[in-house]
Amino acid sequence: MPSPRAASSPELQEALAETASGIKTTIETMLPLNDTPENKLVEAMRYATLEGGKRIRPFLVIESAKLFGVDVMRAKRVAAALEFIHCYSLAHDDLPAMDDADLRRGIPSLHKKYDEATAILAGDALLTLAFEVIAEPETAVDPYVRCELTTLLAKAAGMHGMVGGQMLDLIGEKESFDVGQISRLHRMKTGMLMAFACEAGAVLGRADETRKKALRNYAFDLGLAFQVTDDILDVEGDPKETGKSKGKDEAAGKSTFVTTLGAEQAKMRAEMLVAQAVRHLHVFDNRADILRAFARYVLERRA
Ligand code: GRG
């Protein structure tokens, strides 16, 4: 059994920093500024994608792909596509019709920096660009691999995934949810994109079903643990570190893991989920240690 590294291991910090800088370069290349009259749209897309962010989804794509010896350039393309979808969802979530947030990643949210219409269009364009990037032959030579990635990403981002989860989240502002309903909401809203991140590496690497499933299950438990810590940070986090104001869930009247379980039980649940996530990785040797370390980092994160 491979030994898990400490959450704050230098290897993990290094891998996260390397992902952040690599993905920034990839995104910059995919979003070149131009001198067309509509260039404001590209500027807004760059603002939404290049100003901070932990890049954990790209990290998961790249590290999962490494397990199967995938060419890092191809993994980075899928990672960028996924980050485009993540960033579009944040920009739309911040709009007045949804979360009405003035700040994102410690700076003005997209509609505050530009305007609502531009934020909607930039989000739409990022969503579309994600599928363009996946569909291009540079992402995978084999068209079946590209089709599988397209289908998985569409399912993860759409009505039975992130968007469906967001709908439930809005309903949850008016109705009270129990822990089962909250878990389902977050499995859809956060877990599905995380699952895509990990499974995409396996698809690119033509992994067998056992390994694909192990990564998918790891990601779902990790995604849920991530959300539990998000709920805890909403109550206990430092806005200077989280980049967003405190107590937003309570102000919106949302049922969260903290409001339903209490902070202590919520922390125990996060620990249990992380332990479970790590157990799913037993089919991999110590090359998956970085994913094991990452699961532990989720428990300790301050942002
Ligand atoms: C508007 C279709 C639509 C969906 C919005 C992702 C989402 C769905 C809303 C964001 C609000 C939220 C708290 C989601 C839970 C998942 C989460 C903690 C997202 C933030 O992800 P991080 O922490 O963000 O990875 P960074 O800024 O690091 O990229």
C-alpha cells in the first residue's frame, strides 16, 4: 500500500503551482486578443479565466492523465476546456439573478468589472469554446476518444450535472433540504465536473473500466468533501484568504452541511469522505500518491 504524503507536501505544492502556470499559458494561447470590434468579449473571457483560481480541476485532469502516460499537451487542452466551463459557471453564478456576488477570487466579479450582458456572453462563449477545444484533433488523434470526452463533458456540465445542481441550489434557497438532498445537489453541481476531470485522464489514456471507475469514485467523494469544506469556510473562513464574503449561505437561507449537521459533524464527514476517496485509489501504485495528497489538502484548504 503506497504511503500517503502530507497534505502540504512540497511535491503537491509544486505540482499545483506547475499546473497553475501551465494552464495559464495554455488559456492565454487559446484566447488571443485581437483588433476586431468585438474584442471586448475576449477581454472579458480572459478576465474570467486568467485572474486567479486554484486550478484544481486542471490539476486533476493532468495528474490523472499522468497515471496513463498521456502526452501532457493533450491533457492540458482538456484541462483548459474544463476550466473554461468552470469559469463560465462562476461568472453566471455571480450574476444578480443568481448569487449576486460583487467579488470573485478577491477581485470584482465579471459583471461588476464589465456589465451583465458582457458577463452572460463571455460565459456562453467559454462554454462553447470548451467543446470546440475538445473536438479538435490536437486533443486526441482518435475521434472516438474525442467523442467520449465530448459526451462525458456535456453530461457533467448539463441538466443532470452542474446546471441541474445549480437549479437545485436555487430551489434550496426557498425550501429546506436534508443531508441526502444536499449531497445529491453537490454531487451534481460540483462532483460531476470533478469526476469528468479525473475520468478524462483515463479516457485520454485508454484506461480499463476498473481504473476509470476508481478515478470517478475518488472524484465524487473528493468533490463532496470539497463542498463540505466550502460550507465550513463560509462560516469560519477568512475573506482575505477565501476571496469572498463570509456568511453568504446563511444570508441566502441555504441548507448546508454546516446548518444541517453542525460544524463539528460536518468536519467529521469531510474527513470520512477524504478517507473514502483515498481508498478508491488502491488500484493504483505510488504514482497516484499526488492524488492521495491532494485529497488530504482538501481538508486543510483555507481558500
Ligand atoms: C451558473 C450554470 C451555473 C452553475 C454554477 C460552480 C457553480 C455552479 C457555482 C459556484 C458556487 C459554488 C460555491 C459552487 C460550489 C463549488 C465551488 C466551491 C466552486 C468554486 O470552485 P473553486 O474553489 O474556485 O475551485 P476557484 O476560484 O479556485 O477556481
